Amino acid sequence: MKALRKVASRPNGLELAEIPIPACGPRDVLVKVRAASLCGTDAHIYNWDGSVRDKILAATDRFARPLTIGHEFCGEVVEIGREVRGAGEGARELLRPGDFVSAESHIVCGQCYQCRRGEYHVCTRETIIGVQRDGGFAEYIALPAACAWINDPAVVPVEVACIEEPFGNAVHATTEYSPAGRCVVVFGAGPIGLFSVIVAAAEGAERIIAVDASQFRLDLAAKVGAHTTIHTAPPPRDDQAARSRERERLNGLIRDAAAPLEPDLVMEMSGAADAIDAGLRAVRRGGKMILFGLPKRQEVTLERYSEDVIFGGVTLKGIIGRKIYGTWEKTRALTARPAVRDKIRTVITHTIPLSRYEEAFAKMIGRDSGKVVMTIAQD
Ligand SMILES: [Zn+2]
Ligand SMILES: [Zn+2]
């Protein structure tokens, strides 16, 4: 089969290789992949950033074994391991050959302190598909049946099923505190920020404001439900005065757009250090702030920590992954709604075959894109 592999410790270092179809272990399902989407993590793997390097070097024994990448995908079950009882919560959903599945990318241990309390999304011994074991940018993947999530193919089309994993990040982040009747401000209109706009709208947010440095992405945000979009041009990091002016300017625009409400729920989905400060400035007293974007190390200053967080009485909540399986249940309910599926399709700006993966990576790394999906041609 064809598989896109990271084969060397350097930027790019990818190769579309011909390798054997993986064996289906006793607790696995073998899935014939139909489509997969590219994620920021894949860009980090491509660019060979420090955030993923050590994990991959350890998992591949410094590339003694290459790694098939890709952790957002969907496909058809073609083989089921002999010990598999089912999929989903308590394995209560029967798995059959031919089932159309998406995948939870985090394989959890089931035994650590968190797992024993049902908090699988913060398992301390998780392994990640496409980072620490072979992933889904391939014609086939074997994965634990516990990671398979069954879709109704009559409801969920292939391109929507393949983005359920990242969409689930947005579902987890946006529904941690109910956005219904609230003013929601989303910093960062990349794919997960755009998905958050979709979820906030679907969950009945009264007012949705999106902030980004890319006009292309703000236009997408408006298409999927943002009532107001605000363009920001982050000043250079060493210009403290300009940075605090920009923060105050954004705060004024956000407050005007929110009125008569106030920014109840701020979602930091960009990972820009200035967006964290701007978000803390904007969130109303007693409001909530979701932290999902990953800033570069040492960039976060929290300049107004005492004023904005402590005196503001603000709740800060970090979000990682998807609740297993609560987020997946919510995702199923949301993707059952035609309006949600249409908006998800709007966020998918490029669909490119796996054979042209270089082009897919270039589109994703360039900022004039939403989600980039790769189709996997077979037979
Ligand atoms: Zn991802
Ligand atoms: Zn665990």
C-alpha cells in the first residue's frame, strides 16, 4: 500500500512509500482509509519543530523505523481483531466489516490515575496516532477498536467524517461552558477557530465575534456564523507600547460589537501570545476564557495578570483533545444537522489527492486556506 512517511530527521523528510498493509492485532480494526485531513501538528512534523521532534525520535528509535503520519481520517472497516467487542462507550456499539468510521487519535492507557476516573482525555500515558505510531496518511491503518467511532454513511459524508477529530477539539472547547445566549469571542480563525464559530452558532450563542490577522480567514468566519469580524495586525514583539495600544484597540472594537452584551466567553484558538493578552483584556469581569492555541515557549507574558485574571474573577480553562466519548457523542449530534455539515464544507477549502501531498502541505502552511483534505485513491 501507499503510505506517507517521515523518514528522516530534517524539515520535510517525507516520502510516499510502498509498504505492506499493516496486520490487524487482536484488539484492532483494519481500516481502508478514504480521506484524511492535515493538521497544525502535521505542519510541525513537516517543519520538524521542537514540539514534535523528541516524541517522534523516541517513537521511531531515531528513524530506525520510519513513521506513517496523519491522525485525522476516516474509512471503512475491512477486518476486526478477534478480541474486539465493539466501539464507543463501554464497547456497546457493534462493529461490523464495512462500517464507516472516524478515529480518536489519542490511544489511552486505561490504567493511570486519570483513566481510572474516566478522564481519558488527560491520560498521562497516551500515545498519539500519526505521531507515536503509524497514522492515516496511507491506504490502510490498523488502530485499536477503542479509537474507532462509527458514522452513519447516509448522514455524514466522507469529507465531514475525516475532520471529526479536529472538529471534536472545537466541540470540546466550545461546549465546556455553554455558549447559549452568550457573547463568544474567538481569537484565531484557523480551522479549529472556524469550527468553534460553527459550534457556538449551533449551540445558540447570541453574538459571535472573530479576530484574526488573515482577512481570508475572517471572510470564512463570517460565512460560518461570526456576526462581527475584527482584523488585527500584531505589532513587533519588542514594541511594548504598540502592543498595548493594539490590545486596547481590539478591546474597544470587541466591546462595541458585543453591546448590549459583554464578552462572556473568550476562546483563544490562535496560540499568539498577544491574543492571550488581548483576550484577557476583553473578557468581561466574571467571564470565562478557553485556552487551546499553543504559543511558542517564553512568549507568554500575561502583562495584566492581577487586573485581568484575579480582580476580573475570570475562569481560565485549558482544553486538550476530546472527551472520550462525550465529545464524540456531541459531534455525532452536531454533524447530524445539515446546516452544520454545510458550514464544515465551507471550512474545507482544498481537497487534494494523497499523491500530491506536497501541494496539500504547501496550501496548509500558507495561511490562505481553511482545512485541507487529502483523498486517498484506491483500487
Ligand atoms: Zn490534529
Ligand atoms: Zn491513562
